[in-house]
Amino acid sequence: MNAYTVSRLAQDAGVSVHVVRDYLLRGLLRPAARTAGGYGVFDADALQRLCFVRAAFEAGVGLDVLARLCRALDAPDAGEAAARLAELRRLVEQRRRALAGLEMQLSALRAEVARQEETLP
């Protein structure tokens, strides 16, 4: 097992230690084990989860949605996890459609700006 401290986990995921600690408090991450001193020890699954959560957050998924998903993934009932994953897929699809619409509007604006530049003396 690859063992990660909070700082190593943060470094390997490209985030700050504060982000990792915040995610721990929110229930997005949990240590695989604890040292005799009570420090959390994390494994490769935790690193993968951290990278997933960070990517989802940067894509606009709220931490509340991600916390519900992570709690469901950590629970013994797979049905709840499947429902939360379906919810996230719907959200991603809505965002994808919204971004496609925005991209079309940006293209139209860019064309309008180009036309205006052509008419300048």
C-alpha cells in the first residue's frame, strides 16, 4: 500500500493542504488508517478520490453534491451510490448543454466584433 500523509496527498494531487483538510472535514475524504499518534494515513484510493473531487469541483460541481456522493460511495448500500452517480451525470449533462449554448453565443459575438473591426477606418 502506498501510504500518504496529508501533505503528500495534497502535493501529489496538486492542491493545498488546506483543501485536503477542508475535504476531510466535509466528509469527501477519509483516511485509510491512523497512526499511533492519531494522524491520518491515506492510500491510492484516497488520492484518486481527491483528484476526482477536485476535477468535479473545478468543473462547477458543488461541494454539497460531491459530499453526498462521497458519503454514498462510502456507505455499504450501493443503491444510494448509484442514485448519486446518476444525479451527478444529469448535472454534468445539463452543464454540457449550457456550455455548448454559451460557446455558440461566444462565436456569434466574435463574428460581430470582427465585422465591427472591418468597418473601422
